[in-house]
Amino acid sequence: MQFILNENIIKTDLHPGFLLLDFIRYEQNLKGTKIGCREGDCGACTVLIGELIDGEIKYKSATSCLTPIGNVIGKHVVSIEGINGEILNPIQQAMADEGATQCGFCTPGFVVSLTGFCINKKTHTYDNAISAIDGNICRCTGYKSIERAAQKISTLMLEKEDNHTLEDLIEKKIIPSYFSTIKEQLSNINNPIEKLINPKHKFIGGGTDLYVQKPEKMTDEAAHFSIHHKDLKGILITKDEIIMNGACTVSELIESVEFNAYFPSFAQHSKLVSSTPIRNIATIAGNIINASPIGDFTIFFLALNAQLQLSDGVENRKIALKDFYKGYKQLNKNENEFIEKISIKIPTKNSLFNFEKVSKRTNLDIASVNAAISILLDQNTILDAAVAVGGVGPIPMFLSKTSAYLIGKTINEQLILEANEIAQMEILPISDTRGSSEYKRLLVRQLIIAHFNKLFPTLSVEKLICAL
Ligand SMILES: Cc1cc2nc3c(=O)[nH]c(=O)nc-3n(C[C@H](O)[C@H](O)[C@H](O)COP(=O)(O)OP(=O)(O)OC[C@H]3O[C@@H](n4cnc5c(N)ncnc54)[C@H](O)[C@@H]3O)c2cc1C
Ligand code: FES
Ligand code: FES
């Protein structure tokens, strides 16, 4: 196995499931990358992962505590040591000048994430700088000083906004000069895993569920790294369908111009799901297979009537996502089958879609209840409808009766009240740490109203709320 860590080519025979964080700290003795939570929450372990795509290196931030080294084969991993120079770089200087570091434990993670912001081709606005650090937590500073540092870095980048090349960043001393040699080095690394596909092995996508749930087991399990398999990568848009391959990540969808043309609110909805470094590595297939009753993308795609293409490496079959869940964490899938593709129909100009999520914190929290709806309209009449809700049953729920009830009806306040009554009969919430069953029932009511309020702003929400 080969990859580049900072300036050095790494060759290792360690198990590919070995954690990148442990490799960096204990095999390479680079202690700048910190261990906070080991669950993807704090960002102290953030690194950049650079991948050669169409002849250019694309860097993304990632949590090394959830990334197996198998996922970085043939890539460039940058830890804080790979950013350090003789003197503080402009990001480190801004953090120091603004008092954005106190105990310093979180600081390497923030600096790495902000470096990712600078390398990234997105516009270097202050808002984008803040988004880049949405996966980093600081216990000391109260964030205002970090926000000021982010503002300074954004201003520096905006000075020459049309020039984003690595050379420009090297000239600005944001990254060291060795970055200019990485592209050539990466093109010489061969990736043997790419050719392997053994459906009997455990599939690993981003590892953001697997390494939270069973990190110890992952270092001796026979694994298949889906992100290395060419046929499982990327998104395909045909005349009728949007097809996400089995290793398509959340960030790939967010960044897909075509996908966003059809779902302009997707990027905004996705901001409510995990954080930038998690979205950069987490796959949609991983979310669906995890079968969490509150999986956000599962609910999203349930309401879009997604179809799965499962394969055992030889044969494949199609199944509707709504028929995929048989019971709590029980899937309509054979042991050897993996998700090859997830497809949805291309929406027409009369299609409407909305997603809502309620959690204790707005960001970086799992839902108490989430909900999505898609509607096909003809004037004021519903031709087709699909409603999905999470957190109110043992599986991510497709509300088939509520969906069927809406079809053929005219949109008005009374219809929403009636649909709500049917939804209440379909759901089975239990009381747990995310709320009592009564609270979750209330949330389902409110979220269904919220859908219609967003999609049909002329409806009288006050009238609806008073009627409840
Ligand atoms: C800090 C943090 C915050 C999070 N926040 C949210 C949130 O807000 N909402 C939410 O829904 N989730 C959240 N998650 C959960 C997680 O990020 C998602 O479920 C993610 O989509 C999982 O994808 P993955 O590729 O990382 O899965 P992995 O961990 O790689 O795999 C998960 C499961 O899917 C299987 N698998 C992966 N790919 C395939 C395939 N192609 N075919 C068959 N099986 C496959 C694996 O074997 C495993 O059983 C969060 C996780 C973390 C760590
Ligand atoms: S150690 Fe906290 S996110 Fe990795
Ligand atoms: S400076 Fe102490 S955790 Fe951020």
C-alpha cells in the first residue's frame, strides 16, 4: 500500500483498515494531529486528503479518526506538520494575532480546515471560511477570536480571488513549496486495491458509521474499499434519471452542478447533516445501509422514490428504497449484495420537494425527527406524492397511506389537516433520549405543516396551527 503523507512517500503492509489517525500519531510519531473524541465530532484530528482527479489534485478535509488507511491509498494526506514552515504561515499568524488559540488542543484542526478552505476552489467568502470549520470544536475561546481569524484569511484570499492555483498559495506561504511536486508523485503511485472487488468482504465507504460503531473490529476485518472502485464512483445524469454510484459521497452531490440544478436546496439541507469533513468522506450508500431510523439522506431519498441497484458482483437486481427495510436494521439484501447504484427520476418543472430536520442543536447533531416530501402538481391538484419521516418507528418510514391520500386532492388547509391525521396513524414513535413519543408526534405534525408552508406560501399556516 502506498500513499503520500506530507512530503514523504509511505509504503506500509499494515492492515488497510488501520486508522489514519493512529498511523499518523503512532507509526509516524507526528503528534500535531490530536485525538479528541475519536467519533468525528470535534475536528481535532482533521487532515486534508488530496486526490488526483482529471489531472488536478483536489484536497478535502477529513476526520482521520474515522478514516482507514485503505481509503488514502494513492492519495496525499496532509497533517498539520505538512503545513508548518520555518515561521507561522498567514493562517497560523491570523489565529495567533486574534487570540484564537488558548490551550491549543483544537488549533491544528482549525488550521488544517482553514488551509482546506484556501486550497478549495469555492469563493473565499467569510461564510465559506466559517463553513470550512463547521466540524471543529473549541472549548476555550468562545469562537469570536476564531471568527476574526477566519475573516482575515478570507480577506487575504479575496485580494487575488481569480488566482487559486497551488503556486499562488505557495507564493502566499499558505502551503509549503513541496506541494508543487505532489501531482507528479501521485501519478506514479499504483493502486492495487482498485482492481479488487470481493462482495464477501465488508464494504467500507467513508467509514463514518463503521469506525464509530466498531473501530477495533475494523483492523482485522477483510474489507472492500468502495471509493477505490472506478465503477462505484461519481454521479451520472441521463435523460430520465440521476444515478448516484455506490461510493458517491455527500460532498460530491453538494458540488454537482447538475444535481443542484434539479435540487437547488440540497446544499442548504445538507448543511444540517453532520459537518464538512464528515460529508467529504461519507457516502449516500453508507447512510442507506446503516438503516438508522433517522438517517437524513435515507429520508431524503425515500421521499424521492429512490431505487437501489444491488449487486453480488455477478448479478444485479433493483429494489425500491421503500421496500428495503424489513425491521430495525434488517435489510432486504443478501449477505453478498452491495449497493451498486441509487437512482431517482429527474424532477419535472411541476415537481416540488422539501426536507426538514429537528434536532437538539442546529448543526452537527442527529435528528429527533426528520421529514421529506415530494409532490407532482397539475395546477392545484396533486398528481403524485411521497412522504417520508424518520425517528418515529424502527425503520426510516415511507408513509404510504399518507402519500396515497394526497394523490388526486386539491391543495388547501383542510387537506393538510387530514393528511396529518393519517400520518399520525402510520407512525410508531417511542420515547427515548431524543424526545417523548408525544413530542415526536407533535414534530411530525409541525414538519408536515412546514413542508406545505414552504412549498405553498399562500396557505394560511396560522389557520392550520389553530385547528390543531
Ligand atoms: C460526527 C458525525 C455526524 C453525523 N451526522 C449525521 C447526520 O446528521 N445525519 C445522518 O444521517 N448521519 C450522520 N452521521 C452518520 C454517517 O456519517 C452517515 O450515515 C454516512 O452517510 C455513512 O456513510 P459512510 O460511507 O461513512 O458509511 P460507512 O461507515 O463506510 O458504512 C456504513 C455501512 O454501510 C455499508 N456500506 C457502505 N457502502 C456500501 C455499499 N456501497 N454497499 C453495501 N454496503 C455498504 C458498510 O459495510 C457499513 O455497514 C454522522 C456521523 C458522524 C461521525
Ligand atoms: S478525534 Fe474528534 S473528530 Fe476525530
Ligand atoms: S483553544 Fe483550547 S480547545 Fe480550542
